Amino acid sequence: MNILVKLATLSSVIPTMLAFAVNSTQAQTTNPVLPNTSPNTILQVKRQSGICPSTFGIWTASRQYEGGGEFTVIADTAAIAGLADLTSSGKKFVEYTAPLKRAYASCVGRGRDQDFGYQVRFQNGNVIFRVQLPPDTPSNPNAFTTIAILTSRPYVKWQIAD
């Protein structure tokens, strides 16, 4: 092969590779952003002892698509606690812990979202936030797609198939 044929072949391949690279980059998901609104899901905290917040806020969002849905959950631990840390996870659950601010360090209590199984517990000077996925069924499998910390708060994204 002479040099002109090689250059001609290379010049036709490069634009195709560049177009693929640009489209691949655009198809990637964007980094999550903390909403600039108040949490839209409020759990009532049932106090057992100590000084507790009366409510616990969670930002929730869902997106339905053909064949399933995607759910995003961000717990507002920063309003009452320090930096959250992922402390335990499995195939169907994830749990975060954050040290409570001094005003709530004595709190012992809990709250739960009845629809989705989001739970919060207050004990031993910590707030513990847990997302428990529903059991899989043959027609409705589900799984976590993202488990992270977003601006010191628990961040979870999960999907379910219809």
C-alpha cells in the first residue's frame, strides 16, 4: 500500500472515530446535583427519648419509562448531622450513618416512608438512613444503579422493571 492510500483511508476513519467519541460523551449521564428546593418527602419522626427533630426530609424523584422506572433518593442528613458515610450495603439494601449535631445527639427515635421503605433511625448519637428495595418478583426485578455521597448526604438511585 502506498502512502497516499494509507492517508486516504486514515482520513476517512478519523471523522467517524471523532463522531463516535462526541456521541459517547454526550450519552453519559451528568453528575447529580442537590435540588435547590426543600425536600419533597417528609418522614414523621417517632421519638422514643431525648431531643429529636419532628421530621426528616428526603428529596425523591422518579422517572417512568417503557419497561420500568428509575427512582432517585437524597436524604437531608446535613440539616441535623455531619458528613454521612456508607456503612452497610447488600443486594437489596443500603445504609448510611452520620453523627448527629449536638442539639439532637440524645435522640432515640425512628421514621419510615410507607410507600417505598425509606427508613431513618436515631440512636447512639447517630442518624441512620436506610433504603430497602422490595423483593424481586419474576416480572418486577429491581436493583441499585448508584450508591454515593452527594454534598455530605446519602444519595441512592435504583431501578425496577415492569
